[in-house]
Amino acid sequence: MNDIATLRIFMVFVCTCNTAIWPELFKGWRLEKFLNSEENRKSNEAVVVQKDKCHESCVIQKEIKEEEAMATLTVPTTVPSVSEDCEQLRKAFSGWGTNECLIIDILGHRNAEQRNLIRKTYAETYGEDLLKALDKELSNDFERLVLLWALDPAERDALLANEATKRWTSSNQVLMEIACTRSANQLLHARQAYHARYKKSLEEDVAHHTTGDFRKLLLPLVSSYRYEGEEVNMTLAKTEAKLLHEKISDKAYSDDDVIRVLATRSKAQINATLNHYKNEYGNDINKDLKADPKDEFLALLRSTVKCLVYPEKYFEKVLRLAINRRGTDEGALTRVVCTRAEVDLKIIADEYQRRNSVPLTRAIVKDTHGDYEKFLLVLAGHVEN
Amino acid sequence: MRKGCSKFFLEDERQFERWNDSAIKSLKAEFKLFKDVVVLSLMHPWERDARLLKKALKKGPPHYNVIVEIACTRSSDQLLGARKAYHSLFDRSIEEDLASHVKGSERKLLVALVSAYRYEGPKVKEDAAKSEAKALLNAIKNNNGDQKKKAMEEDEVIWILTTRSKPHLKVVYEQYKKISAKTITEDLEVELLLKETVECLCTPQTYFTRVFDTALREDAKEDAKKALTRLVATQEDVDLKGIAAKFEDKIKERVKGAYKDVLLGVLADDRK
């Protein structure tokens, strides 16, 4: 297996003229560095849900029920025991080559809790972190997909966020995506996982590595802990819709008040405000925010609005751009499928079909191949005919 | 207890009609402080902080230092708990309420302070601390002349103070002393809220001492005494013991009744 690693490094050096490789390269290194830090960490007890208030545990129960309905992940009705899973995975690694099908069959049909248990048991049984073993055996897009998938959602978000603050792989979009499409508690757990992994806070890194208007928007977004109730104050919605309209008409896009509304109000309240905006002023707020198509800040602002009120449309667009252009943006495809398979990939897939007249799974088949394609399809809930 | 206050009551009986009200008033004031301590101590810390924050917000700008105190002297998880409790109690997030009700230049700072979820480990970056001390110095010096924008509105200042861990900020404080003739708090005499922020984060003992001092003076106002009550009920005894010891004489001299016992109890070894 070391041969494969050396071969990989050799191939990388040969391809250095292709700058598109650099982000992938750094992503690989980031994953390896991440895996090394695993040795220092305790197991998943680091990410603990605080169930002190009844309100919160009720919210979590609600989250889980809703998510199960919209997820594409399929778990068999009788799940093999954890030790069986570990044994099978171990077999998949042994000998020459790797049995990728087995890996896909097992990991592709286990939810976050089950995966966490498998990792813990594997480490106890074989004295090695499952992720390390996978890293040794697999490569490229398939590896990244498997590794990202195997992580606990909070750790995954922390990893993605950390990558998004580094120079070569920086992405304001990913930071905003994580901050806005996760529930308040999911974002919180991601921030806790970030503390545990990187020995600093996500807010510090975002503050340090973003600038200007982007920082003005991203820092409050990433620090938010929104109220999650459905209550809406209609008077407030009217006032704030008016305020937003004024600021947008004055082209004061990064005004404190605009950011304040988007970063602190509950999602239900923002939704009410934007509905009122449309009723009162005729246009969708995003239409009014299209004043300058080249302005990156405006693009981020529009995506923020989308993520807060109709995330499935946001993700559909990300997928569409990732798949349909010449060449595929595997990074984005992997990220969306991994992070939404247990959440709402079904709704996103429906939206994709509606918008592109083609099922998501077919588009994936057309644009990817090999084990990478297979695993994506499994996670997207595709059933072999 | 009646025996202890017998002098008080004698006066009462002699001039029954005239002194009744004021006597009762002073009794009430006396026990109010005690009652406050008890109520605050018995509430769940998260609920207590959430209620204190709400009250401070309602009362307006002179009371914003309470928000600073809570946001800066609590641990990351305690502050988070207060935010959760706030959701449950008031159906809004504290950030929302602060952002929409605070109108002045302190808004950005207060919202950011309350949203903080700081890393709590000891790891500190020396180089970053040095450059951040410089940035703070620039922000403060530049704004001493210009009355339009205060240091607490500067983005640099805000993100340094609201995202960095407390151990890191203590190093920044030390570095600042090296490059400037004075400490940050001395340079910030003009901007009280920002000064208190830095104090609570970097040198909390200084802040506590000041609260004790102001409250135990001859002419101490209501608010000062309330501040002391709040401190005693919410901070760990360990942190306050040293300071309370310095003020022991004044406590014995100026404070009466059960409230005095509470304050002196901070000094005792086996409270609770």
C-alpha cells in the first residue's frame, strides 16, 4: 500500500504544471493533517449535545424526525452488528488492492450515529483509526468522499470550514453555506468540534482570514445562535422589510442593519420579512440584489438569502454548476452530497429534476465514473435496477 | 434580630406617625439587597444571566456595563447557556434584541461580545499577539483626536476583543504595555465601555476590586450596591476572596444585617 502512496506523490509532482491540482493537493494534505490530529483527540464524546433544557431536546427530536423524511440515505432494516461491520471493513483492506464495493456497501448505508460507533469499535479492535486505514487504501475523489462521509457531521463541518479559511482553498461561499444551512445547534456543534480539532475558535479564523465587507458579513453569520422557534412578529417583519428596501435602494449593501437582520433574526422571522418585502415592493429581494452581476459581495449576499429561506434551491444551483460545466467540480459535488445525504438531499434532488429536466442520479452517472460514481449514487439513494 | 435593631424600633414608637414610612423604607432597602443576593444565588446560572441581560437591555445605556460584565466574565459554555436560556425565556435570541435595541456606537461591540464562543485552551500565538497589540494601539491613538469614530467601532478592535481566547488577550495586554507607555485600560479612560471590556477580559481582578470599592463608599449609590450584589451572587468565591479580604474592615463598618453576613461569607472557607 505504500507503493500506492509513493506513486500518488510521484504523479502529483508530474502534474504540477496544472494549477487546478493545487486546491485538490492541499485538500489531501489538509485531510492528512486532520487525521494526524485524530491521535490526540478523545473519541466522539468531545461533541456532546447539552440536554439541559427540555426546549432543546424537543428541538433536537424534531430535527431528527424532519431530517429522516428528507434524507436519501438508506439504512437496511436489520443492520449487522458493529463488530461485523468492522470485520468486513478490515477484510476490505487486507491483501492486494481494496474491496471498494464492500466499503461502499457498508459505510454508504450507515447513519452518523452508526458510523461513529463503527469508528470507535474499529479503533478499539484493531488499534488503528478507520480513517487512517481508509486514507492508506484509497485515493483521489473516491477517498475524499469516503473520508468526508465517515466523519461525524460536526467534525465534517469543522474540517470544511477550516479548509475554507486557508489561502489555497479559501471559500467565502463554503463558510456562508455552513453558517446558514445548518440549524443553530448543528452550527454550535461544528464550532465545538473546531475548538477540539484546531485548538482555536472558528470565529478567530474567519476574522483573521477574511477582509472588508466579506468579514463584516461572515463573522456575524458564523457567530450566530439563532432562535429556532416558528413565532413571527408581523409588525417587525414590515419594519425590517422597509429598512432593507431603503438600504438596497441606496446601494448600501453592506450596511450594518442589512447584516444585522440577516445574521441575528430567526429563519422564520427572516422568511416573513422577505415575504412582506415581495408583497410590498413587487420584487424578490434577490432580484433587487442583482444590480451588479460582477459584484462578488452581492453574489454572496444573494446566496446568503437563499441559504436562509430556501436552501434546496441554493444546493440545486451548486450541484448544477458543479455537474453541468465542462469538467466536474468534484469538490462541490462531494461536499453537497456528503453534507446533505442525511438531511434533505431528496428535496434537493427533486428540485434538481424540476430545474434541469433530468434526475440528479442520471446527471451524476453521466459526469462521474468508477467507485466515486458508485458511492455518490448510493448516498443519493439510487437503487440498482 | 429585633433586639439587634431595637434602637431603630424605639425611634419608631416614639414618633409613630412621622417616622413610620421612612423606617419601613430603609428596612426594605436593607433587605432588598439581601433578597437580591438570595434570589440571584438560587436561580439557575443560565436563567439568571439571561434575566440580567434582559433587564440591563431594558434599562438602557447606563446599564450596558452589566452586559459587558456578563459576556466577558463568564466561560464560553456559561455564556452559551445564558443564550439558550434567553431563547426559552423570551422567544428571541439575545443577539437579535441587542442588535435592534442598542442604537449607539456600542452596538457592534455588544452584539459581538455576546455572540462569542471563545476557545478555552491555553495555546497562544505570540506573533499574532504582538501585531494585535499594535493594531489596538493604532486604533486607540488614531481615535483620541477624531471624535467622530470611537475605538469601539473599529472592526479590528472588535474582532480582536470578541474572537480571541482570554489567555491570548492577556498576552496582547502584556505586549501592549511594552509598546505603549501605559496599559490599554489607562489609554481607554475616555471610552468606558471598551475599557471595562478589556478589564473584564484581561484583568478581572481589577474590575472586581473597583466594584467592591465603589459599593462600599460612604456615598455609594443604589446601582453600585446592586453591582456588588450581582458580583457576589454570580462570581466564584475563589475569585472574590482575595478582594473581599482587603475590604473586610469596610464591610464590617458600613454594611448591616444579613447582607453583611453574606458579604463576609465570601471570606469564609466553607460557603454553600
